[in-house]
Amino acid sequence: MARTKEFDQEQALDAAMHLFWERGYEATSIQELVDATGVQRQSLYDTFGSKHEIFMQSLMRYQVLEGHQLFGLMSRHPKGGLPLIREIFEGCASQTVCDARGCFAANSAAELASSDEEVGERIRIGRDGMEGVFERCLLQAKESRELKSSSSVSALAQFLVNAFFGLRLMAKTRPTKAMIDNVVSVTLAALR
């Protein structure tokens, strides 16, 4: 008779996610995952598979949680447009200043996307989703005549994605609030 799992899988996955986020994939050992999750090595393997699969599930969990935050912002700005973009970047600025870990997805892209096809694809999915949100906001801003830029909506959306992930990567360098505020201000000014 098979034993029932004696741990909360979501809690274990959250603990693994935070460990990978802090240390990266290569620097995280299976023993550290065992210690962080409180789950025995064999149970980790039985439940999640390999270290790589634990990492991939952690990355997907992170993207889901970030997506929930983004949908929360979108529900406060049902018309989207520039106010939503502004709030996304203000939130990004706060995270960048307060959390030196940066963005788990951006960190993973920097560490693994060029050598791990599965990670690269997962990052592209997240990036494309973010680009889609920005593109919808920009189209709404253009329709309501908020958007003054003559650049294409698609190019501006790609620019915003790049600026967003660049800000989140800068967290690793512990930038000053003034520096981040300057970057956000110039980014948003490109939309006028």
C-alpha cells in the first residue's frame, strides 16, 4: 500500500522557489532543497522528479504568482492605458529597491535561458504575456489619445518589457531609489 504524502506540496514548492530565487539553479543543491522544504530527498524525487523539474515547477509557480499580481492591477484599471502601465512600473520600482533578489524569471533567463531550452521557452512565454499586456494598454492609450509617441505599439510594448526586466535585474546591484525613479521616469516619458 502506497504511503500518503505527509507534506503540503505548495508549501514545499514555495520553499524551493525561494531557494532557487535566492541562489540560482546551479548553486542550489538537492540537500539544500531538502533542508529548505523539510521534505526527505526520496519524497522530493517521488513528488517533483529531478532537480531540474523542481526548478521548472518553481519557475512556473513564480510566474503564476506574478500573473495574479498583474491581474490584480488590471482589475483596478479596467480601462488599462497609461495609468496601468504607470502602476506596473511604480510597483516594479518598489520591488527593485526593496528586494535585492531581483526577478526570479529574469535571473533564470540570465543564468540558464541560453543553455536550457525548456527554461528559455518558459521565460519567452512570460515575456510574451507581459508584452501582450503592454500592447493592449498602449492600444487603449492610443484610442483614447493618451499616447503621443509615433512609435509602433508593438515596438513600444517590446521596449517596456525590456525596461521592466532590466529594472528587475538591476535589483541585484542594489540601486538607489533615486536611480530607479529616474529610469522609470524616462521610460514613461517615452510614451508621451
